[in-house]
Amino acid sequence: MSKAIKKIVLDGENLSISDVCSSVYEGVQVELAKQSVKKVERSRKYVEDLVKSEKIVYGITTGFGEFASVGIKKQHAAQLQKNLIMSHAAGCGEYYEPRFVKAAMLLRANALAKGYSGITLNTLQTLVSMINSDIIPLVPIHGSVGSSGDLAPLSHIVLAMLAMGDVLYAGKKTTAEAALKHAKIKKAELSYKEGLALINGTQMMCGIGTLLVKRAEELYRLANVTAAISTEALMGTPRAFNRLISMVRPHKGQVLTSKIMSSLMSGSDIVKSHKECEEVQDAYSIRCVPQVHGAVYDAIKYVESVISVEMNSATDNPLIFTDDDEVISGGNFHGEPVAMVMDFLGIAVAELASISERRCDRLVNPNNSHRTLPAFLIKNGGLNSGFMIAQYTAAAIVSENKVLAHPAVVDTIPTSANKEDFNSMGSISARKCIKIIENVEYALAIELLLACQGLDFRLPVKSTKKLMSVHSAVRKQVSHMEEDRVLSEDINKVIALIKTPAFNRLVADICK
């Protein structure tokens, strides 16, 4: 997809994960739908009419949270909104990666485009213009308890809209004021309801989830490829991937994984070379790939369905229903749906690394490979240690993931003088998932490195064209190891490889 693609239209209803990835990774521009402009303007007029009528409405003519009973005079409306943003921009620690912040900005703009928030069109347009100009606020990772939404992270985003705080612009850190001025974007001037409309929402955790669920599916496919190459290197059988097995246990993920594994290994000369061997069945880490990887796929698809709903939802409070003449305080800002699936995604994807590490052990352990591969995948063992410690590294990664996979959503700490007495902790679920997925990338890179080394020992007998194309891609980055060298350098080269769009396209193509 090139940058010349048609703009992404934000209407609050049809934003896709693919759209978000196109904006974040490829710089595709966004714009408000014409019907959304009308909805936003209508909702705003409703707010202004409420103010004129001097009705008491939470967040519009009152304070926030525990201060909901405190009325605010008209002359203090603008100061109230600015104070809200400054006081709630209370994050600390290192900053989120820019990609996650941009995703959150896009999701927040899309939610506001639904027309239930009472924001002015000018303020929303400031946010859209910042997205298109790649002005990315620096947002600290600590501060959100996941309800009322991601208050602290989103406040740091809005701070930049007010020409306050720091941002990344043209790849460099600068002040928000300087970036807005250079991009010729007028800073936002907040009025009734606008501060609350901008920060009440789940967009930080959901933005993270949007990008992670896409990467999780890429890692699912890569795990199938690494498992297939490992199976070939270990002279395993593809019989366990026969469609007949999945026909009698037809989970979608299992059926798909069996199909992919069978396709990847179909026509392999290595399989033909040991067709009459005495081995009856392989270890679980090979034989049960459809069942384990398939369950991960099903989990990813469930997470994707929840994220897809959330990213097109109105999540602030109160919500303005102009057609029904209602302003209702509710709880759409609560992050429980996203928190649960972020924990679930972390648990599911961690399993790809866990089973991968077991295959790594089989590759380096001569007792597990029936001594058909040299110990630790190296000639002259003893003098050379080979890939011994690469498996240690995979084990360490898997152990760390066991800790990270503990769900955050099952905990809660009350806030706002117990007015907000049950929180989702979804931002923690999301941040843990970032690290888990990074660890899974490491683990699969190690398996790929080991599996390709194992495949070398089967030459001149070759695997399938599909798997040999992946082997070739790895060998362009890392040569066969004849004697000990610094393994960290090899691992890092493979990690870099599996993150490239070209490699992920290759993997996607051969897994069709």
C-alpha cells in the first residue's frame, strides 16, 4: 500500500485495523466524513443550548469525578477545561513508542467523529491535522488505571493540542507550540465539555491493541513456518497435520493450521527420504502444532473482533443523544473489554514462544533428535558449543513471559475518593502485551535460526520450495555456522529480518 492511497475517512463507524496500520506505518492521510461533520456540529449546538438554559449537567456545568456536585460558572468554562487537561496530564516514566500514540490519536478522532461528544469541529480538526502532520505527543507509560478510560495518556495528547508539552515532529523532539506553528495548525481553544470529551476513552490501550493484534497474526504465521522447518530438520512426519484429524475436531484455528502445515511440507524430499522409518509419532511440540497454534489463532481472532468494535465506539462521558434529547452519564469509558482481551492476547501469543522453545530444545538435544543431528547443531562439539546457549536464551524469554502473562484485569484499586471504585487496569494489560509480543519475536527468531542450521545438515536433500525460500532469506543475513562465533549478532540479524515488511509478505504468501 503506497502513500498515494485514497485518504482514510473517519465516520466513527467503519475504521478498520488495516486503516490504522496504513496511517501509522505508511503515513496515509485521514479526513472527517461529511456526515460526521454534520453530527459533530449538531452535537455541539446541543451542548451550547444546554449551557444557555443553565441546566446542571455533569462535566459541562459541573466539576469532574468526586467534584461532580460542584457547579462551575460560565466565565470559568474555558479555564475548567484547561485545568482538567493540565491536572490529568500526570503521567510519568518512559514514553510510549510513537506508533502507539498515533494509533490512539486516530482512534480518538474516530470516536469523536461519531457525534456523541459535544466537541467543536475546530478542536476535532486540530487533532486530525496533527495526525496528518505526524505531530506525535510524548506520552508517559504510567498513569492510566483503565477507567475513566486512559485519562492521563490522553491528557498528554490533548496537552499538545493546546500547544503545551513536548512532541516528536519530523523525527525530532520539540515543543508542541513550535511544531504546531511550523505545521500551520491552530492550537485548540477548549470550551464546555471539550476537555472531558477528549480524554474520557479507551483509545490508548485500544490503539496499542490495534497494532498488536495485527502483529500477533503475523507471528502466528511465522510460528507455523518455523515449526515446519524444525519438523523437517528433525525428520518429523506431516501425518499429524492430515485434514481428517481436524475434520473431527473442527476448531477454525486448528483446521487452518493443519492446512498451512500440510501445504508448507507438501512434496518435501526430506519427508520422502524417511517415509519408511520406524518412528510412529513425533513429540507434542511438533505433532500438536495444529492444536496449539490453532488455539492461538482463534484467540487472536476473538481479540480482533473486540478491538474492531471498540475502535468504532463512543467511549466518553456523558454522551449526548441529540435525537433523543438526552445527556446520559454512563460507563462506556470503562476499559474492561479491552483489558480482558489484552490479557488474553498476551497469554495466547506467549504460547507460541513456549512451544517454540520446546522445538529448539529438540533441535539442539541429540537425545531428542535421535542423534540424526549433531549435538547443539555444530560440528566438532566440545571444541565448539554451537547453539547450546541460544536455547538457554529462548528458555529465559519463555520464563519471563510466564510472569508477564499474569492478567492485570483481575486487579483493581479504587480512585477519585472511591467514586471510581472499580478500574480495569487495561493500560497495564496492554503494556504487558507489548513486551510479550517482543519476546515472542525473539523466541521465534531463535527457532528460525536453529531450524535453518538443522536444515543445512539435511542437504543435499531439500525441503519444499516454500520452506527453502525462507531458509534462503535467512541465509542472506546469516551464514551457516561451521564453528563458534558471537551468536547474539546472528540472533539480532534474524530478529531484524522477521520485522521487515518484505519478509512478512513472504511468510504470508507461503501460508496461503
